[in-house]
Amino acid sequence: MLPGNIYRRMALTGKVSLVIVSIIILVASSISVFIIREEKKLLESELKKRGAEIARNLSRLSIKPVLHEEVWGLYGLIKEIIKGEDPSSENIVAYAMVLNRKGEVLAHSDPKKFRVWSPLEKNSLNEMAMASQGLLIQTIHQDVEGDQIYDVALPIFIDNERIGVVRVGVTRRYVDAALERITLNIILITGILGLMGVALGVILTGRVTRPLRKLTDFVRGISSGRLDRRIEISPDGEIGQLTSAFNQMAIDLDKRTREIAESERKYRSLFDFAEDSMMRLDRSGKVLAVNKREEWIIGYHEDELLGKELTTILPERYWDLFINIFRETIDKNKKVPTSEIEVVSKDGRLIPMELDLTGICEGDRVVSVQIHLRDITKRKLLEKQVEQSRRLSDLGEFAGGIAHEVRNPLARIMMGAYTLKEAAPDKGERARALDNILKGVVDLNRFVTELLNYTGRMELQRDKTDINKILDSTLFNLTEEAVRSRVKITLKLDPELPKANVDGVKMDQVFSNIIRNAIQAMPDGGALTIITDYKPCPVDMHMGMKGKTNGVKPGLIKISLSDTGSGISKKDIGKIFNPFFTTRAKGIGLGLVLVHRIVEAHGGKIDVESREGEGCIFKILLPFVPDYQYHDEEEVKITPKRNSERS
Amino acid sequence: MFFALIRKGYIMPKKFRCFIFALTLTFLLRADIAAQYAVASQEPLRIGLTAVIVEDFLQLNRHLLQYVGEKIGMPVELVLRKSYQEMNDMLEKGEVDVAFVCSPPYILGHEKFGLELLVVPQIDGQPLYYSYVVVPKDSEAKRFEDLRGKVYAFSDPLSNSGKLVPTYFLAKMGETPETFFKGYIYSHSHYNSIEAVAVGLVDGASVDSYVWDLADATDPRFTKKTKIIEKFIPFPFTPFVIRKEIDPVLKERIRGAFLNMHSDAKGREILSKLRIDKFVKVPDSFYNPVRKMLNFVKDSKIQEAKKPAGPKVGITKSPKER
């Protein structure tokens, strides 16, 4: 038999077929053992009977020839017996002989070996045969060909006188051959029955397994997500029940899956359009998911971050901090207080953000960590502005005080000096001293005025102004300085640049301050590149407004001014817009403060990027809002659309 | 008698059994009819043949006799018997008219009841034949004398070539078959003797040269397993004999039919199949050499009988001698 585990692993068809075949073989072999045994007995007894019959005939026919010693006649009889009655049937007679009363051969089927009148070899078989009083059947175990032989001996009597013995040897060869044939037939029939058994097994189990196979396919389909499929319900009992259970399961599963998908969608949209940037990290710190907000802020697409570590977007100085927080969250599921970090966007900007980590648990174990990054750029800016305003206001108050306190003495000094000059008309040394005093007073007064200018309220006189034209006139005024310093100026001005609503005089101050600084930063010559550009807003900002903007979308006017000068050190770059910060011996550190103030007063933004020794770039962004023309009749559909021009 | 015959039929080849039985029955009925009505004119000519020489070439002989019957214008009835002795007995009783018997039976019949010669077949130019001593092909015997102490086969007790000739030569050596051989059997046919030698039943046999040659030419199954080691001098051939009582006119008609056989096509065809040139008429004295042998053997047997009985007597007796 098969080892149990192989049997257990076999398909149902195999099992059933095996069982059927085993039963058939068992039954067939037990029946065949019985049949063969019975058949053997029957054939043996038949053979003995036939042997006895032949011996009886020979004995009857031999009486006279033996009496008369008619050897030729006896030989003829034996020849006939050996030849067989039916030439087509097998001759069972192995030998035949007629012996006289002395035991000498009168005739033998092998006359050459058993000569006439020669005695037979003395052995128990021959002696027993000679001594037999009636039919005697002895078994000779082997003849020359290896077959068993029954030796049938029958005495020849006449008038109760024993005149000789007839002996016939019948071979068992045909019995064995017949038994072999029967065995072969039984094996053949068993084989055929076995095959039929296998076929039956296949057919029977096919009826059971066909629906099962259908079910299996169905379940596989479900596994691979084809939940909408249903299986035909077969009418019969258990399979039918099973099928309908499976169908119900598929329906439920489909419903659940839809619910889950719906929930997932809801979650995803919450996740994506949440106010905060959100990411999910697995336990090893790899990114599992990134929401849309995050994508917008840092510029990376979700695909670019999946599987990466957060260090990709985190400046190195925050790594330790982040790892600590992450460990705390993941190992202890501890809520760590919000920390402020900076994130590097795809285009290399540093974005200040608030970092919050939340462990997502399955049971007690934290399986992933949700990261909330809140963009605090605005807040930072606000803080900075507040700080600056505060400082400026302090400075204003201070400057006002100084002006008040300084101007009165100055007026008096001026008055005094003036009077003294009037009173001493000579042009001598005294007069020169008085002139110096007056000049000093005027300088001092201008400084005070300038100080008040910087610190005082910014009044803008806005008008539709072409920024390109302002830049032109600014550069015109500074041509001499530029030529002197051998600075090459390149202009890439956007001719489509819309006219901005700005204070032209103030913007001229902005540009001249920056350009002058640039020229001064390149005392040995260099290149100054000025680029203007217009960027329409990525989101349609006139949403909800009625009217049209003549094709121009609101957006940002971008002015970038780059030089190849000495640049600003990393240390100083954050301070350049602070009042009184200057790197030059002659400067008072108020030029860029004024620039900053003017840009901010316009609702714009100014940034500086620099690498020490390679120059710096000032980037000014000015908001542009086009004039709306209203058409009352026209209903403008509120369709937020994503602008393809978004970069 | 009939049952004995039937029984004896069993020892004949199968194809003859029924035939012999039928013949025997016919003969029985016919004998009854003959006894009751004795209608001589309606009676056919009864020609007897013995197994000794004819049985295995029965068809050929039947053609011969039919031919003769046609020639003499009488129905011919074929009567077959196993031994010459039986045939002689029938001739004596008038149960057979014409018979093909060996020379010793003729001589004995001539002496006893005036049996007459009819014709003799002529083979190879002479009405003579030989007595062959035949042994198995692988036998070591080279001469007849080498067969001493062996088992021997004779054809018929009254056969010339199959019994008398070897007995004569043994008598000349001062031996009888009983003293010379371990034992002997009667096969009742030259053809059987050849078979007995071929299958190894006996170590040697005396066979009619005519039968051996005819068998060798037509059916060499057994002859090819045997070899001839002696050819005893030619003897007068087996004659057709006729009862003395037959009407002389009829006698001559029958003789004429035989003698003229070779002169017509049908007769020649039968003769050639039987390997006979023609039939010839010979005088009684033609058989004198056989008479001499018979007498010699008889004389020596008388002498033998006077001797004390040997140990082998009894084993080898033929049924008729018992």
C-alpha cells in the first residue's frame, strides 16, 4: 500500500480509483486463488482419468497380442496411442508401454531406448507398477523436459491370469499450461476490470469534483479580486449548499470590499487634502504613503518618496532629533511634543515645519508612524515681520526721539554758526571752521531725516507701472557706476509682463539699492543678469468671482537679479535685511532694510540666495491681480481646474 | 475367427481397419450366399492378396486387378488376408480363386492341393528378386552375421525373402533364428519390417527387395532411416497362383489378361507404377531353388528338434507355431 502521506496528498479521483482497483484486485485474487486451486484439482483428476482410460483401452486391446507375443501389433497399438486420437489436440501421453509377465518390454513408445524383451530398470516405481493388482497411478516428479508425469499402470488379465502390465505416462504439462492460461486470463480480466474501476472512479469523482473545481476557480477568482463573479448553483444537496454559501460569501466580500474601498477613498482624500503634510513610515522608517499636501509643499511626487527614508527630505542637522522622536514613538508609543524642523524641498528650499509623530497601533504594537508636517513658513515669516516691525518701531521711536533731541540742538548750533558767520565776514580760518560746522550740521540733519525715512510709515503711491520700464530707467541712472566697475549687464525681460500696480519711485529705490550693492560687490568686474518673468497662479484664483480678466490670470511677477560678486556668507545671509547690518565700512546697513520694506509693502516677497565667492541672487516676487470686468448675466461655473502651466 | 480378425485389424494402419472389417463382413455374407444358392455364373473372380507384400500399395494392386477383371469380362473381388498361411487355407477351401503368394506357400500348396502357377512379374528384365538384410542407418552391423544376439524382424512365417532365405542361411551356419537371435518378431509385412527397423523396434529385418525398392522410390520415410547390409542371391519372384479347380478356359483367359498387360497403354501405366516390366509364365521347376531351401531348412529343423531344448524356446515362438 501507499504510504499514508502520499495517499493523503492524492487527488480524490486517485483515491477513489485506488480504492476501487484495490477492491477489484483483492476480490479477483481471492476468487482466482480458489478457482485456480479447484481448476488444478479438476484438471489433475481429469488427466488421471484420461490416463486411466488410455491404459484401460491399451490393456484391453493388448490381451491377445501379449498372449501371442505379437510385438509388431503391440507396437502398432502404442503408436496409435502416442499419435493421439485427435491430431489437433495436445497429446497428453508422454510414453506408453506393454510389459510381459516377467516385466520385459514387449513394446514401448520409445523402441530404441526400451528394446523388445529387455527388462526395465529396477526401481521402486517400476516394481510398484509391476506389482500392481489394479489401476495404480504414481507420480514421477520430473521427466526429461522437467514436467510432472502421472504413471498409470494397469495389469492385463485373461481368465484371472495376469499376463502383463500396461503402463501409460501422462504429462502434467498441459495441466500446467492450462493453469497458466487460466491465470493469464484472470490477470487480463482483472486488468480490464481494474481499468474499468479507474474509469468508474474518474467518472464518479468527476461528478463530485467538477463543481468543486468550479468552486476552486471561483475562489481563486475572488482571491485575485474578481468579486463580481457568481457561480452557478448546482441543484443537488451539499454541493448546492456549499455553492450558495460561496456566492453569499462573494456578495458579502464584494460589499465589504466596496465599503473598505470607499472608506479608503475617504481616508485618502482626508489624508491627501488635509491641512498638514502627512506621511506614513513603517517601522524601519521607510515611507509608506505621502499625501498630496506634502507633494505640493516639498515638490516630490509620492512615487519618488515611497520606500525612501525621511532623511531624503530632512537636513542633516535634524537627523538625530528625528531619529530620537521616531524611536520614542515606535518603541514606546509616546507622544513626543511638537518640534520645529526644516524640510528640504525638491528644489532645495528649506521649509520650516512643525513635526508631530503619531504611532499607529495594531494591538499594542506600533506598526507604522504617521508624520504630520505643518508648514509654518507663514507663521515664521509673520514672526519675523512682527519682530522686524517691532524692531523698526523701536528704531522709529528711538529715531524720533533722537531726531527730536538732536534737531533742536542742531537748530541752535546752526543758528549760532550762521549768526557767527554773519558776524565775522572775513574769509579767514574762522569762517572755514564755521562752514565745516554748518556742513556737519546739514549732514547730521540728513542722516536724521533718512533715519526717519526708513523707520517711518511707508506710504505707497500705486499706479499701473511697467516693471521693465522701471528697471530700464534704474539701469540708465547707474550706467556710469557699472561701466566704471566693468560690470556687464544682461537683461532678460519678459515682454508679456503685465503692468503691475506698484509705486514706481519706491520700486526704483529697490532696484537701485540692489544693483548698486551688486556693482559694489564686483569691484573687479563681473556680470549682472536681470530676469523678469510672469508666473500665473497654479490655482485659478478668480474662483467664485464673476467676470473675466481679459485672458491674464492672476499670478506673480518675478524679478531676479543675479551677480557674480563676492556673495554673502551663510552666516550673514539671514541677517541682511536687518537694520544696521552691513558688511561694508561705509554703509549704514539700511539700504536692504528699505528694499525689504518696500517689497513687503507691495505684498511681495524678497529672497536672497547666495554662495560665498560665487555671487548672489535676489528674487523678488510681486503679486499681480488683474482688473476684473464684470458681466452680470453670465453665470460662471465654479470649476476648480488644475492649471497645466503649473511648474 | 471374425472377432479375432477385427482385433487384428487394430494393429493395422488405421485407414485399413474399416476396409478390412467391411471386407470380412462381405466375405461372411458371400460365403453364406454361396453355400445356399451356389450361383456360379454370377460369382466374381476372387483374387486374394496378403498384407505381406501388398497392403501398403493397395491402390496400385486394386487397379491391377480391376484391369484384369475388365479384360476377362468378369467382376473381380479382392480378398485380403494377413498371412500366407491364411491365404493358402482359403485357396485350399476354394474361397479364393487367384492369389498373389510367395514361393513357399505356392510350393506347399502345390504339394498339398495341387495349386498351380498363373504368372510371375518380371522386374528389371528377370522374374527374380533379392532378400535384403536391412538394419538401422546408425547400426554398427556390417554383415548378417553381426546381428547375432539381436532382435530381428521377419515378415511372414511363409515368406521366402522375409523368412525362408535368412533361415536358410542360418541353417547353413548351423543356427536357427531361435539360437542366433535374442528374439524375433513377425511384422506380417515387408513394409512393416522396414518401419520396425527404422524406428528401432528391431535391430534388423529381412525384406523383399521389390518392396524396399518400391518404398524407397515412392515413400522413403522409413527406407531412408535404414541401410541394406546384405543382398542374398536372386530368387524366383512371388507368383500369382490359381486354384487347380478353375475352368481351364477361364484360367487361360486370366493368364492371357496378365501376360498381355504390357501391350496396351492402360496396362503399361499400371505396370510402370508397380515397377513391373511385364508378367511372364514360368514352369513349376522355376521354383526348385526355393524347394531346395525349404527342404534344407526342414531337415536342419528336424535335427534341431532332436537336440535338448534351449533356454530361449518359448519366448520366440510365433503364434502359429504354438
